[in-house]
Amino acid sequence: MKKKNLEFLLDLAEDNDGYVSVAQASEIGVAQTYLSEASETGVFTKVGRGLYLKSGYQKDPFYEIAFQYGRAVFAFRSALYLHNLVDEA
């Protein structure tokens, strides 16, 4: 893997709480194959279709649901949790 592409992916992950999507990588000129390779070497973990999480970061199920469904709506306790009004969802 080219070191420059890996650096781009790591910088992108830092800006997105550890998450990088294939679309985001493509926007900065990094091919999907580099994400797949980074996943094979343990730098990233594939957490969903087209979504990777940098090693060492915690999964965020709300982010992953919003990414997967795009127009997801969080209501009731989930919404309260996201607004820091309750301790757990």
C-alpha cells in the first residue's frame, strides 16, 4: 500500500471519529482497494457495507445506522441519549 494513501485515510478517519466510507475515500482520490488492504492488515475494520472504522476507535451504532439508512430518524430514548439528556439509550 502506498504510504501516501494510507496517510490520507488516517487523516480522514481522524476527522470523522475513526470512520471512513468508500465514497469519502474516493472523493480524496483513494481507491477502495486501499481501504480493503488496510482492513486486511488490521489498520481498519470493515463495519458495514462501504464503511470502515480505524483500529482503536469505538463503534458508534447510531452513526452506523445513520450511514446505512441515510434518512434514519432517532426518536424517544435514542433521541434523548443523542442530546445527552439520559445516560443510556
